[in-house]
Amino acid sequence: MNIFYYDIAVGLPLRQCFTYKSKVAIKKGTRVVVPFGKKSIVGIVVKKISNPNSLKGLKEIISIADNHSCFDKSIFNTILWASEYYHHPIGEVFFSFMPTLLRKKNDKTISSLNKASEYKLNAKDKKFKLTKEQNVNLSKLNKIKEFNPSLIYGVTGSGKTEIYLQLVEKFIKKNKSVLVLVPEINLIPQLVKRFEDRFSGEIGIYHSRQTPNQRLKVWLKSKFGEIKIVIGTRSSVLMPLKNLGAIIIDEEHDHSYKQAEGFKFSGKDLGIKRAQLENIPIFLG
């Protein structure tokens, strides 16, 4: 019988992973249940170990929590980078970007909700002409096909949101998804209204004032391609959107993108790093 060995990250303030054994092969980024002290807790598979330093006392993984990994390659690597860059325990960084309900042992699993949303453009909402300046900027931004951070600079009311909408339209037509970040929760309703006026189809919302079930639902729909547009605060920067085409960060200069408690990070910096690893455009407003 083959025995596999894995380094597992747990959601505790410990600057190390813990090695466990398993009788089955497990993908990186998968949630597992492991014995830890007198308890059993959820952990994330970080890497396979070929030759552990010692086999003595190694405990066995109790169970694999899901049929799907929690993090795909680019998000997984962004988290590894963030843990090293911000000098923060790897397990806590992983858990920071998992819905609360997936961090503990329960009956919740990573599976499709089978409720895909279709998106269509509302031409009536797109009835006014862009200004010359908007047209010039949109033309330049539309030519960007890969990672190349771009700044859209304009005072409040200068029409940045319309540029966002038309950029998103391009990606939706290519069957790609888009993540839109805003610095404050209270800015979300107004932006969501603009997107709902422009597109039929569900606009995902993700922030800390939602219930755990609401956040899990949006996270799962994103992961399985059932929604293609998500608007959220810094906690949504690693939302697992399928076939991500671009990231938009509105009011990129705002200090609210910086997390001040627990795992201290910059949502803008993580967004840029993710875009770099996925080789996609990122637009900063």
C-alpha cells in the first residue's frame, strides 16, 4: 500500500505547517480534517513531502473534506506569496480567504449550486455617448490583453464608472468574469445598482456584513462559473471566479484597502499580484 505525506496548514497563529500521512493522493489546496492535539480541525494541503525528516509519531489525515480543491493554482500561489511578503502564518492567510463556514468541521462542502446566471446587455442603459476623453481612455484600455497595471485617473463624476461598465461588457461577451473591488461597504449598493441597470444576470456581492451563508453562496457560485461579476471589498480580492478576465479596483488610493487587524495586508497589492500570476489586466481607478 502506498503512503503519501503532506504538509498541512491549519488556521492558527503558528509559523509552520504540520506533516501528516495519507493512504490516498490529495491535490494541493484541498481541505482536509486532521487530528490536532485532542481535537480534529480543518487544514489545507500545502505540498507533498517525498521524504519526511521523521516518520515517528506522524498522524494520519482523518478525511478529505471536498471533491474539489479550495484554491486553484494562481490563488494558491498568491497566498504563499502573501504569507512570505507580509511575514504572517501561512494557515491564517489561507483561512482569511476562505468563507467562514469552510473553516470548521461541518456539513458544508465545495460543490456546485447548479444555478448559472446568464448575462445580457441592457442597451437602453447604454444610451449616452462617451466624451472624447472617455473614448480615448477606453480605446487604450481595450488594447490591454495581459498583465499591465493601468490607472484611470479622474475626479468624482468624471465618468470612470461608465468606463468600468464598458470594460466589463467586453469581458462578459468573451465569456470571462470580472472582479470589482471598492474600499468601503457603503459604496457597494450604488455600484451594484449601476451594474444591474446595465446587465441582466446576477451581480455577486461579497463583504464582511453579509451572513456566513450569503458569503459561502457567492463564493461557490464564483468558483463554479455560475456568476461572472462580483463586487466586493478587500476580503473578496481572491474570490475564485472561473475564467477571470480582469480585476478593477475603484478608488485605489483609499486606505480602507489595508487590513488593520489580524492578517494585515493591502487588498490592492494582493489584487496586483494575483493579476500578475494570472497574466490578466488590472484597472485601478
